[in-house]
Amino acid sequence: METMVKVGAVAVIAALCAVMVKGTARQMSLALSLAAAAVILGLALGALEDVVAMAEDLRDMAGLSPAVVAPVLKTVGIAILTHIAAQVCKDAGEGGIAAVTETAGTALSLCAALPLLRAVLDTVSALL
């Protein structure tokens, strides 16, 4: 809860500053938005570490191989980064770059998930 209050405060203050600056210096507004995003991501990293630790604990309890859980975590990470990058591009008025970024993120997510698909196919073929 405390972290979210910090995130909200940084977001609101940065948004207000960006709106005030946008009319006179659009580039400065974008730089301010990127700096705020970096600060917010830095604040959220602690929570992401907790999520990864919990996923590892669940993996150990379920007796799953790291090769099964790692692609899931990679895919989630790719999705988060893709969304952020695409939104920044859209805010900068570069809708085409945002669309290509989303397409690349989708392709990279599929590539990251291939080991998981391979593990599923190996398990199914072992059962047959």
C-alpha cells in the first residue's frame, strides 16, 4: 500500500508537470514522462522481486522444473515492457512505431514460450 501511494504521488505530480510544460516544450514533456516512468518502475521493482520469489516457491512446492516456470516469467516481463514502450511511443505521437513494438513483443513472447510448449509436448508424448 505504501509503495502504491508513492507511485500515485509520482504519477500525479509528473502528469501535472507534463501537462503544464506540454504547450511550450513538447520534448521536455516527453522527457519528464520518461523520467517519471523510470522512477515508478524503480519503485515497483521490489514488488516484482516478491512475485518472482513466490513463483519460485510455488514451483518448488509443485515440483516443477525451472524450465517450465522461466518461460512464463519471461513472457510476462516481455508483455509489461512491450506495453510500456508502446504507450511511450503513442504519447510521443508515433503510432506506427507503437504498433510495430506491439507486434515485436508478441513475436518475442511466443519465442519465450517455446520451451514451455516443448515441455508440454514432451510430457504428452511420454504419456502416449
